[in-house]
Amino acid sequence: MALIEVRDLSRDFTIRKKTGPLRRTSVVKHAVHDLSFEIDAGEMVGYIGPNGAGKSTTIKMLTGILVPSGGSARVAGLEPSRQRRELARRIGVVFGQRTSLWWDLPLRDSFELLRRIYRIPDQTFRRNLEDHVALLDLGELLDTPVRQLSLGQRMRGDIAAALLHDPEILYLDEPTIGLDVISKGRLREFLRALNHERGTTLMLTTHDLQDIEALCDRVIVIDHGTAVFDGPLSSLRVNGGSSRTLVVDLVDEAAPIDIDGARVMKVEGPRQWLAFPAGASAAPLVAQVAAAYDIADLSIHEPDIEDVIRQLYSR
Amino acid sequence: MAEADTPAAYLAHAVRSYWLIAALWIRAAMAYPVSFWTMTVGGVLITFLDFVAIWLMFSHIDTYGGFTLREVALLYGVTSIAFRVADMLVGSVEKIGQKVRSGDLDAMMTKPVPVLVQLCADRFELRRLGQIAQGIAVFAWAAPIVDWNPQRLLVLVMTLVSGVLIYFCVFITFSTIQFWTTDASEFANAFTYGGNTIMQYPMTIFPREVVRSLTYLLPLAFVNWYPCLFLLGLTDPYGAPDWFRFASPLAALALVGLTALVWRQGLRRYRSTGS
């Protein structure tokens, strides 16, 4: 049996709008609509989709915060909305843009309180604290109140906190949002190790394609509340037909660059935008351009998840 | 559920979790002892001034609504103790709207502790003991006018417990309204702090309709008015039945039941709208 089972899951919201001084009309919005998927123990799944696609609503139903309006969800053999507190002991949840730590208390106190309310055995607690504090580099921050931590530090603290009780599943909502490149890299490394060494199942929502690339073997794309893609990232890329962009600043203005494997999207003075397939390497293109022109500067723009999904739809 | 096999086990789990969270906040406050004691003593002084206002009024009059200063002090002491204890224990619940907006409520719902317990214990402030101390002081000053016997002592204890429960319910019920309109915290204040202020005065100064409302709609009159009539050996000037003077626990129980319903409805609403 899969660890997470979602069957025709739906959640409708009724939105009341004022349409006149006294009149109100209600509109039913299907935030999640007939959503089905299964996730096995030990998987790392990226759960992506544009804003308002129903990602958070799904996570809220899988954690038992929201009650589904239709269909069913089972997580670790439990029904989240009915067995919310029991489920809480078996999952960890990290919300990227807010903290579940106690804002005015030092990290150490938050950890200590979690030890008590989850009734974590001493040995487990000590081992997890030692491991995660070392790996997440939190040692010097333990006595700092959470409100004084930087975004990256706080995120690491939140993740360590969510893992103290050895959850089988870790939900991460935008874990790398607002982090710098180095912090992102370290966080991804930590999550990968967590999955490999402890077998923790990871489900993360993100806007950052590189999170998915670094972590997830499998991607579920949701739009308008329904899964529109479920499979490995590579096939999403190919299916999506999205492209990377090479931005070239030439020393002198020139006619649109004509090279194999790329096409010019836009020319603005000496700057030109070249699109090439997302699966291809930029190196041969750069070599071709450099051989024919004097280059002042170069940069490469990765397609973001929004682009990939937009492409997925425009086809 | 592991900890909720029986209602008793559930309650024990809730109370234990409450004190775990509260203890953490107490420890955090004690990390700054000077600040803690300044705020505590400040609390005593500010609430003391509150009573001075009533005391000054009595320098011009001998009785107010037929009650002497010490009799009013008895009413004041009983409602203040009950209200301040309730405020210390569950007052944080009025931040529901804020917790909904910040998403903290979602985080609370992913923890294995009842949400209401987490809301009430959040930012537990031990320094409110100062305000409770003021209520106790006023009560102690008024106490000698009562002809104490075991029966009256028992009624006093029952009254204080019921009073705390009644104010618990007022705090929780009116805060729960924020699940429907997130900006209703001022509205809740009118009934919590406002309720306590009204109950500091003898009901005889209010029109009959107000007293009726405070008996049957929002039964704050059971916090101090009816039981204090008994302590003072008086009958109700508005002619309420004599047994009302012992009915505070009944009023408290009825209100607890109602509050549980309102809270469940509120949380159910949140769990089906997410906002």
C-alpha cells in the first residue's frame, strides 16, 4: 500500500461577492478537483504548479488542516481530516514563508518544547538534535531567539524542528524561497541525505526548477486543481518543449545571429536573446557565437516552472 | 487516538500540554527578571488605580445603588479575581484572527496538541499574577463584612471556580467569532473587559433589562452578583429566585457546553474554508 493515497480528492470554496449594495452572489471555486495520485515510501516528489493551482490546498488536506469536500486521502494509513493529531506525530511540515517555531524564544527552547509535546524519547531526541544541528549548521544559533534569525537560518531551524520526532513524511512548502544560492545548495544536500539515509519520504512544492532537478525523481504538476502531469522531470521538460535563453551582449550591433541549435527571439541594440531547447547544453552555442562575434557579456536564463507549465498548456 | 481514548484522558492530555507550553513562556519571561518584576508590579499599580476611582466616588456618597464601599469592593474583588485568572489562562485566545492571517493556526494544526490549548497557552504571561493580586487585595479588604461560616466559604469557592469558567467561556466564545470575521477582536473585548467592568458595580444601578440580559443572555451576574447577595445575606432587589444565589456552577456548565459547540463550529468552518 502506498504511503500517500489520494483518490478523486476535491475541495470547493464558496466565494461570496458583493454585486450591489444588498445583493451578493456566490461563486463555487474548485480549488482541488478530482485529484488522484499515490506516493510510495522513500520517494521524493516535487509538487508544482502556478499560483492558485491548488498546491497549498492539497497539502492542507494531506496534513488534515482542511477537510476535503469530496474523494479521499490516506496518509500513513490514516485519514488526515479525522485523525489529524495522530497523523501529526508521523509527519513533519515546513511552511516556507512562515515559521512554526516560537518567534520570541531561542531555538533550543522551541526544540525542547517539541520534545515534550511529541513525547520524543530522550535517545531519539538527542540523536536527531546532534545530527540535524551539525548538518544544518545550527550549533551557534541554538540560543538565538527565532525572530533574530535570518530567513535561511530560520528555515534550517524549522526543518530541524520538523524532523525531531522522526517523521515518515516531510512536507516542504517552498523551502528555498528567498534563500541565497549557497543556502539553497546546502539545504538540498541535506534533504537528499535525509531521504537516502533515513528513507524519509519528501513532498515539496516549489517554484524553483532547480530544487526539483536536485531532489526529485518524480514531478506532479497541478493546474486548476487537477494533476496535468505525473512522471520524471526529464519527460516533463521534453513534453513541455520549454527552452532556455542565452542572452548575448555583442561589442557591436549586428544582424540576428544565425547559428545551429538556437533561434533569435529578440534583438535590442547589441543585445540578442537566443532560445534553445531545455535539454541542450549552452556550451556549443557559446563557442559558435564566440567564434563569429566579439562578445562583451553573456548570461543564461533557465526556464522557470511557470514557463514550463505554460508551454505544457500552449501545446 | 492515542491520548484521547476517554474524555478524561483527553482532558488530562490537554491540561498537560497547556502547562508544557505555559512553562516555556514563564521560563522565557524569567530570563529577564527585572523586566518581569517591573511589569508585574506595574500591573498591580495600574489595576489598583482602577479601584481608586471607585473609592474616590465614595468620598462624595455613602452608598451607591444601596451598597456601601465595602460591599462594592466585595463584588469588585470576586469579579476581578475570576476575570484576571481567566485572562491569564486563556486571554491569548483573542489573537485567533491574527493567527489565521499569519498562518500560525495552520502550523498549530500540524502539531499533536489541541488547537484551542495551543491558542490559549500561547505567550502565557505570568506577570498577570500582579493583576490577580490586586483583586485578591480588594477582596481581602472587603471580606470582614461577610459573616463567614462553612456554607458561605463553600459558596465562595464554588463562585470563584464558576466565575473563572464563565470568563473562560466569554473569552473563547467571542474570540471564536473571528473565524467568521477576522477583525472581531474589538468586539470580543467589549464582552470580556467590558463585562468585567460592568460587574464591578452593584446591579441595582442598572435598568432591569440590563440585569436580565446579564442573567439569561450573557450570565455574568452569576460571576459575583447572585452569590455575593448570599454572602451579604441579601435578597435580590429585582426579585430573582433565591436559588439563583447558588446557581453559578449551573450557569458555568451551561456556558461551557455552549462554548464547546461554538468553538467546534468555528474550527469546522475554518477547516472547510481555510480562511
